[in-house]
Amino acid sequence: MSDRPLDILEAALDSEVTVALKDGTERVGDLAGYDQHMNLVLQAGEDTTIIRGDNVVTIQP
């Protein structure tokens, strides 16, 4: 596997991730999608959250 961020996101698709945001909060959910700007779509139960890539500090499996 490559060390490029988008390759790592590709490998994490449909897996649970924890996303730390610039405001100090964290979001947990299954990574349902992403784009080249690292905007993320998290699915947590019935809820879907879209996170703008500019707000992401870290993504952990």
C-alpha cells in the first residue's frame, strides 16, 4: 500500500474511523466516501455526516 493520504482513505472505506476536528471534537462512524479535497462522508447508524476536509486534523482507524 502507498503512503498517499487518498490511498489510505481508500483502504479505510466502509470501516469505522475516528475523525478529530480543528474545534477539538471527534466524530466516529463508517467512512462512506471522500473526495480529492479530503471531504469525508461518515455514516453512523441512521445519521450521515459530511465533514469538510479543511476541518480535519486526524483520521484514525
